[in-house]
Amino acid sequence: MSEYFFILVFSVVALAVVGGLLALSTILGPRNPTPQKNVPYECGIIPREEAKGRYPVRFATIAMLFIIFDIEVIFLYPWAVSLDQTGVFGLVEMVVFIFILAIAYVYVWGRGGLEWD
């Protein structure tokens, strides 16, 4: 139980430091907004009109699919390291895992989820 005490103390100190710094920046920070400061800044180009459209959802979908497949591939490393300990059972389990991953990949590919267009 004593090892958890130090984790609790560390968490309390970290939260106190973060809260204190946020409070200090709110209290001591300058507040003089001007219309020029409220204009979005993008590479020195002054915006002349509103944005023309919404951000494409296709990019976010492909990014999420990449993260999902990337995280699933991370499970291959511990399996490869412990293959001699898990034996045939570990091999069969990883084949099932890769098969399920391949089904998901083929499904997404067939639905056009990986097309950039």
C-alpha cells in the first residue's frame, strides 16, 4: 500500500502545480484584446473572406483507420518476443487475430474507405 502513497502524492503535487500555473496565468496575464489580435493568422496572409467549406471528412476517416490498424499491429511485437513461451497456442491465437484484422482491412478497402479521391 505504501507504493501507492507516493503515486498519490505525485498526482496531488502535479495537479497543484498545473492548477497554480493556470491560476497565475489568468491573474497575471495581460488582457488587451484588439480587433487586430482577434484576426486568425495564417502564414502572414490576411483573410479576406470566410472559409469556403468544411474540412473533408475523408481525411479524418483515413486517419482513424490508420490509427486503428497501427495500434493492432503493435500487438505483433509482444507476440513475436514471447513466441517461444506461448508455443503453438500463441501461434494459433495470432493467426486468428491476423485473420480478423485482414477481414476488417478487406471490408474497409471494399467499401472505398482507403480511396483518397
